[in-house]
Amino acid sequence: MSPHSTSKLGATIRRHREKAKLSQRALARLAGLSHTTVIRIEGGEFGRPDPEKLGRLAEALEIDAEELYALAPYPDLPEMAPYLRTKYGMSEAAVAEAEAFFAELEQRDKQEGRRGKRAR
């Protein structure tokens, strides 16, 4: 992740934290993280913050996790399971069903030769 991306992510977390009138320690406590983790993420020190930690921060700040994920452009997107659990509070069974559905959809799409083509 570029330093610019991590600084935008940190600034966004800081802005939401300050709006919620939380200290870094209070946010860390709410998210179940160490306060040094919050300090480092806000400071842009993580090259690639863990999507699970970003989801926990988003939940503690009462914002959508995708807002933070969008500011943390991973070379590979985070796995679907943590996103579904964080965004929708889905159970493991529901997550497994969703993953199976998307795997089937991906396979169908490959077979139909549409993979990578844009809709017009």
C-alpha cells in the first residue's frame, strides 16, 4: 500500500474517532485492539492493515467497513468471510453458503466466457 493510501486511511479513522469523541485508547478498547495498533494505523505505519482489524475499528466507530477497505487498496481484496461477518453480522453457515454461491456463479461465468468482459 502506498504511504498516501495509509495516511488517508489513518486520517479517516482519526476523523471518525474524534467525531465520536473517543481517545485512541477508548477506540482500541471498543475494537478489542491494542492502543498501539490504533496509533500505528492512524499514523499510516501499517503497510497493509489486517482487514479484520479494520472491520473491528469500523464497527467500534459505527461506520461501514467498506469505507475503510476502500482506503486500504490491498493487492488482493480481503477475503469475503470477514467482510460478510463484519458488514452483515452473518453466521459461519451463512458465510459458507454465500461463498459457495459465488464460487458457483464464478464457475458459470467462466464457462460462458464472460469473465473479464465489461457490460456495455
